[in-house]
Amino acid sequence: MALLRCHGALDELAMWGEDRRRRAPVPFRGADAAPLDCFGPLPALPPPPGASGPWRAPSPRACPGDGEMSAMARPPEGTRRGTVVLVPPWKIPRLGLVARWERALAAEGFACWTLVPPRHLHRAAPGVRSGEGFVTPDVPALRAAMEQLVLEIRVLLALARAHGGAAGLCGLSLGALAAGLAATAPEAADFAALVAPPVDLAAVFEGTRIGRRYLGLARRAGAPPPPAPELGAMLAPFRPDARPPTARRVLVVTGDADRIALRPGADALATRWGAARASFPRGHLTLIFGCAAARRAVARFAAAG
């Protein structure tokens, strides 16, 4: 129990450290509860990634200053089973941090296409830290970023399906939320593994240091957020469990001491979808970056189809 508290404390410490960074105020901008606009027909598909190395193509939902999608391809080991689209966590400073996930999937025979999310790494605006422009109290801007990410996942998933073999998704943290939404899209992934997904963004905004930080930026800007019920309605379209899954198999992976994504939302998603579950005595960050058992569970799940 004491060790479990330490895992949760690491999440709190990381959020506390982020609170120390200076950020400009951002006014709250509301949005209606319309469904996200990222589930319609895809445009013509670009050429797929090569066997290994970087790949770029026009984004299906180009935004000013971020009009090109980007991924890194890693080949499988041994006989190829198929392809996994790996969606990294929020604010990732370099793709090397998810290399152990790539290796675990490659060891089971999967090519791994790791997507660079919008507003991250080289896709971030000049002078803006990786991922900082993705989450914001400007709900229309948050919607636009998530819609762009989901569409890009769908493009890679469609290319993976055309490539032959199984075509699956593996999302980590905020990447798992986007992968969960993509798991309801027409491309029908053969499997989707969602690791620590922040399914209930309203609960995250209201109940974590991260959420309170961004709501505080809105208050400092003189345009505070609305009461919790109104905010919850605006964020409801981000919930994957509001839609039926098209993925043939889904695994939801959670950390028992997760203080960042908050486990109840992921548990509700797994129940609603009838998904397989795996839980580990970890916090959010230690689950994603330091849990070999979670990586093995995801790799075995991918290979079990």
C-alpha cells in the first residue's frame, strides 16, 4: 500500500512541477455539445510509411502552422502479423520515450507507426513547448486539435489495413483518449489497446492539478469557466463511451494509483464496451513509462487475435 501511494505521489509531484511553470492567461471559450467532427469520410489516402524511418503527409484536417502529419515507422521482428498505430501521450518531448512500447509490439511481429500528435515536437508553434498548444480552456481550439488527431489516426489505420495483416491501435494517456475515439470510426480496427485514457475530461478538469491549472488560466484572463455541469456538457463529445465501438477487440489498461487520467472514467468505458481489462499497481506516469508488465499485456493482447 505504501508503494502504491508512492506511485500516486509521483503523479502529484509531476503536476506540481508543471504548476511552477509560467503560463500566459487564456480566456475560456465555450462550445456546444455537438459531436466531434472527425468521423466522416476520409480524403484520398497518401502513400503509406516505409519499412522504417520518418514519414510525412498532408494532414486530413490542416490547421494554421500545423498542416502536415508525421509518423515514425519501426519494422516488426520475425514474421509480420500486421501494423499497430501507436499514439503517444500528451507533451511527449521525444518519441524515444515510447520506444519500449514499440519494441514490445515489434517483438510480437507488428510494424509500429508512431504518430507525432498535432501541436507536438516539430509540429508545435515556434517557441511553444511540445503539446502545450493542445490542451487549453479554449474548448473550440481543444476540439479542433482532437479532431485533427483522430482523423490522422484514422488515416494511418486505413493505410495499415491496406498494408495487410492485422491493423490495430495502441494509445497512451491523452493518445489513448484519441485512440478510443478512433476505435469508434468506420475503419474498424482489429484491436485497440487504451492505456490510462482520460475518458472523462470534465472530471480531469475539475479533479486534478492539471485541470485546475488550465481553469485557473481562464480565471486569470478574466473569462472564467462555467459551472461544472455546463463544462461537463461541453466536454461530453470527447467521451469515447458515448459512441459504440467498431474495433473488434478492446483492452483498457489502468493504474491503481492514477492521479492524472483518473481511473473511474476508464472503468466506465470498459464496462460500457465490454472491453478486456488489465490493471497494475502503478500511477499514471509509472504505468506509461515504467511498467514492463503493462507493455507485455498489451503486446500479448495485440497478438491474440
